[in-house]
Amino acid sequence: MEGYIRNKSPLWRHALKRSVGPNEKISLDELYKNYGVKHDIPEGKPFVDWIREIKLRDRDVWEVMYKETNTNIEISPSDSQSKVIEKENKPVAPFVKTELTADELVELSVRNLKGQLDKITDLKILKYALSKASQLQDKDTVCKMLRKRIQMLELSRRV
């Protein structure tokens, strides 16, 4: 079977009796050896449907890709009725760094910080902003958001 499952989220997930890292792929052949034989599921599309509908339901987290070897079609992970789609090479927007300082981050409101936080990838600035925000009153939510972003960046850099 040609195909894989992939963890699309930025966090580690536990599924199929294993820990799956961000963007980690597991081949369908490996999963079939562990689950398909055990549950007497036929190889191919029935097994992929079983994985998609029973084991990995959350489409925001899991991508299940399956390519049939005899017809060369690809099954879309978002369609529940498995419509045939064509591969497209879409252009990717370039990454733009924001030039915010730690002091400016601390002074932002929670609503504005939500929009800016995903764009910031500099751990030093985030940690410095967290230490500044923790010294101020009424900045508990800002501290929580900064801690979460720092944790997410540290996890993604370990892989």
C-alpha cells in the first residue's frame, strides 16, 4: 500500500499505541501489519477508511494519504466520500519576521497579542517578554500565552 498518516499539529500526539511527533509520517504498510491483520480488515481502501473513520477521526490533526497503485488516484484527506483530486503546486507565502521588542509585546493587549504571537519565532525575545510580564500585575493571560508559545517553539525545534 502506498500511503501514510501524518500528524499535522505542532504538538506530539499519542495514537495507534505510539507517540507521533509533529509532521511525523507512519507508513500504511506498517500500520496494516499491526492493525489490519489483527482485525481481519482487507488491505487497501477498506483499511484506509477504517483508519480514517475509526482510529483517526480528527481531520485537523491527522492527514491520511492513500494512493492506489493500480489507478494512480489520490484520496483527499478532507473529503469523507473520497473524491478524486489532482495534485497542485501552490505557491507558499514567504515568512516575514516582525520586529517587535519584548517591551512592545508586554504592552500589547491580549487581543492584539493573539494576532502577533504566531508570527514571532525568536525564543530570546519571548522569554525576555515573559520575565517582564510576570513582574507586572494584570498580565496573567499574557504570561500564559507567552509560555504556551515558548513551549510550542521548543517542542518544534527538538524534532
